[in-house]
Amino acid sequence: MTTPASDTITMFGADWCGDCRRTKKQLDELGVAYTYIDLVAEPAAADVAKDISGRTNIPVVVYPDASHHVEPSNADVEAKLRELSLI
């Protein structure tokens, strides 16, 4: 099972999830490196995402400082990336 690395962004999501596709596209367009964990391909990882967020909502985006967002807006993600000096 995959657990988030501490030095990178990890995103738990699924291709059927509109918010996941939006966040993935945003990270790609910003050129931010991240690890994508597809919960359809790795269903057991859903438990990891739920343990992190306390919820079953996706996407769950885990940042290098161990903070996370659940179903973040583009503005939330951008603000966090700026705070971490990743963009």
C-alpha cells in the first residue's frame, strides 16, 4: 500500500471525480511535481486517504509539511503552494 512521502505532494483521487480531475489539471499546469494515487487502481489506498482526512471525500491533497486539503478549491491549492514556495 502507498503512503504519502514527506518531501512531495501526494494526491489521492479517481478519474471519475470531477474535483480530482480539476486539481490534477491545476497541479500539471503549474508544473508542480506530485504523486497521484488512483483509488480505483489502489482501492486499499482509500483507507489511507480516510485516515489522513477523517472523511471519505476526494481528492485528498497531502503537502510536504504534512498538512492536507480535502476537496480544495483551486485558490486553496494555489495559496498553499505559494506558502510552501512551490510556485
